[in-house]
Amino acid sequence: MYYGEEMILRQIIMIYLIVLAVVLLVGLTSYILKGIGLYTLGKRRGLANAWLAFIPYGRMYFQGELCGEQKIGKGTIKNVGLWILLGNIALGVVSGLVLFFFYAVSFMKLLGSQEYYYELGDSPLVLFRFLGAVLVGYFLIIVINLVGGGLISGLRSLMNIRIYERYTDRNFAVIHAVAGLFIPLYEAIYLFLIRNREDRMGGNFRQAGPAPGMQQGFMQGQSASKTMPQSVVQTGTAAGAPVQEGRQENSPAESKAVETAPQEVEGQAPQENRGE
């Protein structure tokens, strides 16, 4: 009998150790892959504090920096990761305070009740009241975590969508962000896979200006306009009236030569007729 109980206890402990080892292995793998992915993306984007990708709480803040400004309704959040981090801390504090309150109230009622001294041995009524109050406290904690956790998960998915759509289509970005909320290791693996992809949006730190090809064409157009005659470049007269397309204005010397040419021809014609 004792041998059988010992074997069962060993099996339970073995299963517990295996589950614990798997959980630790998954957590360590997720930590390493996500850290490498965030660090590489930050370096390629030119962020100075990319080392925060390996800090347990700082990595969420750094992930918000990779996301940039996030529009939610009519407002804009500059760093979603910081709000997610503060939300998790606030959720833990509120849950702890609620549980402490219900435990404290239950113990006070338990110790202050006369039934605790006179009827505890005859009836489990006092214990039922104590356990009932504790269960109500746990129920409230579950509700608070569901509501708060849902809001935090929504912010996290929006943050990841904005990061992912820099490296893939928006539809795929939404799918990957939602899958990362429910599938273990998914977010870490995907960040690791896209770490060396080209940024489709060109990064947040590129200086504004024309593209290289547009700038080169603009400079060529300027040099060509300088070498063309002024009469071709101009599209109107001095008074602002438009001229016909392709018409060129002559210089004063050219106009004088044109005016004298017919007179010389007319003057030579009579001499040739006289000679004949």
C-alpha cells in the first residue's frame, strides 16, 4: 500500500517537473528570439536604445518606440508600449488590493463573530461564510483581469499591427498580430523572422526631400534650360501676350538684314536688264 502511494507520488512529481521544464524552455526561447528580433529591427531603424530589447520590462517600452505614434479614435498615443507596461502594473496592483480587502474583511468577520467561539465546533456556517467572501473576491479579480487584460491585449495587437505592416501587407499584419495573442512563441518567432526585411515605409528617420531619381531629373532640366536660347525658353512677349508655338524673335541685326535684303535684289534686277 505504501509502495503504491510512493510510486504515484513520484509520477506526479515527475509530470510536474516535465511541465515546469517545458514552460521554462518556452519562456527562455521566447525571450531570446523576441529580444534578437526587436534589437535587430531597432538597429536597422536607427534607434539608439536598441539594447532595451533584452531588458524584461524595458523591451515593452522599446516595442512601443518601434510602433511610433498610434491613433486611437480621435486621439494619438506616442508610445503604446509604455501604456501597456503601466496597464499591467496597475492591473496587478488592483487585483492584489481587491484580494487583500476581501481576505481582511473575511478574517475580521470571522474573528469578531460570536459564532466563531460558540458554534464553530457544532456547525461549519462560519467557515462557509469565510470561504464565500473569499470566492467573491476571486470572482471580482477574474472580472477585473478579463476587462483590463482585454484592453491591454487590444493595445498590444494594435501596436504589433503597426510594426508588422512596415514589413508585410496589412491583412497579414492583422493575422500575425491576432495569432500572437493566442499562440505561444508566435510573436517572438515572427519578430525574429522579419528582423532583416526591408522597411516598406522607409523608416521614421529619413530626411524629407525628393527621391534621388526625381532630383537628378530636376537638375538635368535646369541645365538644359540654361543652354537653350532665350527666345525658345520664353513663352510670351514683354507685355505678357502669348506668342505662337515655335516662333522665335529675331535680334536687331537679323531684322535689319531681312529688311535690306529685298531692296538689294530689287536694285540689282534693273542693272542686269540694262546689260542685256
